[in-house]
Amino acid sequence: MGKHRLVSDEPEVPFALRVIYEDEAIVVVDKPHFLATTPRGMWYRQTALIRLRERYGDQQITPAHRLDRLTAGVVLFVRDPSLRRAYQMLFQDHRVRKTYECLAPARPITRPATGTIERLDRPAVFPLKRRSHIVKQRGRLQAYEIPGEVNAQTVITLGDTDTGAGTDAKTVAQGYRRYVLRPLTGKTHQLRVHMNSLGLPIKGDDLYPAVRKPDYADFSDPLQLVARSMSFTDPVTGEERTFTSSIPLG
């Protein structure tokens, strides 16, 4: 990953990578849609990791976790190699509290084919807890749900539809609304799979419910999913930290 390589067919992602916070140990960024976290496949320079390494002239920078290329929001990188494990274990041990926001259809939910729905404030539908068993096979683009022991849990709440909260009035008029998602586990594509299983596929999703062939040079229709906030107790300083994305939905 430290070697430089040229990719002639790598489109330039026309969105800035904003640094939210930095100190000697970590750098926290607000990753835009379409920018991969780390090099993979055709993507190298158009990744958050390589942009940061080039910006700081530091090949030691490493991600503590990852977001999908199409998902925007808060990502934490580690600068000090001696501290990598401490920060990475925060995520592996599920000690990071994450909140996501998305736009999805404003309509009644449908009953999933497998797994469970627990209404947390009956008789209201939301908030609810979606629980299922998600499988992601190598070489298959979509993750999918099968009967089995639960390995994926998400709490889903209705979000504010006020345009002042960042939801475009046109988007609301088109039949979409904001949902707040709190993953209790971290399976691949978990939030996208869980929303789709409820009959509420996230706006701009090119995998769920159906795979659409992407145009990698088209940045006009981003997946409307943002990792909005991240909170944790810093494993080095003991401080309570919260970082928030300012990337809008809509």
C-alpha cells in the first residue's frame, strides 16, 4: 500500500475530504460519498487513506475502521503505529457508539422473509430493532439474510423531516424521509440489507434491492447514507470523544 502506482482509468472524486479533528495520535475525517476508505480494485489515489498520506506526507497513517465507498461520514485514522491496536480494538470490541442517517421511502414497512422485528415503543412501529442473520460471500456483490442465529442487529428510528435538519424539501416531496440507524453489530452492508428487508431501500442504493451497473464517472446520485456520529472513550487519554459529520442528505 505504501508504493505509489498510477491508475489511468481512476476517475477523480470531485468532493473534498474534510479533517474534523487531529492530534499526534489520530486524524478524524468527514469522508465524502464515492471516496473509498482504502485502496481496492480500481481505486488507489481516490481513497481517503492515500489522500491523507499525501496531505501529511506520512505513510504511517492507517484506518482504525472502514466505511463503504458509497457511504459518507466519520472515519478515524491512526497516526502513531504504537497506538493502532488500541484504537482498532475499540471497533472490534464494539465499544464505539455509532449513529447513521439515511433517506428511504416514507411508507409502511413490510414483513421480512427471515429474522425478527421488535417494536420498542408499542403500538408505534418506530423505533424498532431489526435482528437477522446476514451472510456476505466473496465474489457476490450483495449480502443476504438466511434463517439462523442472529449476527446483525440495528435499531431504526424515524428522523426529523424538517428541512432545517438537512432534508431537502424536494426529497421529502418525492416520498422519502429521514431515518436514524444505530447498528449494534457490524456486518458487511448491514444497514443497507436491514432497510431493504423492511421494504425501505436507501435512496441511491445500487445494490439493494437490485444490482445496478455503476458508472464510476457519475457522481450525481450518491447513496443517501451518512455515518453521522461516533462516540467512544479514548483508549489513550481516557477522554470521552464525539465526532459528527456535516455531510447533508438529500
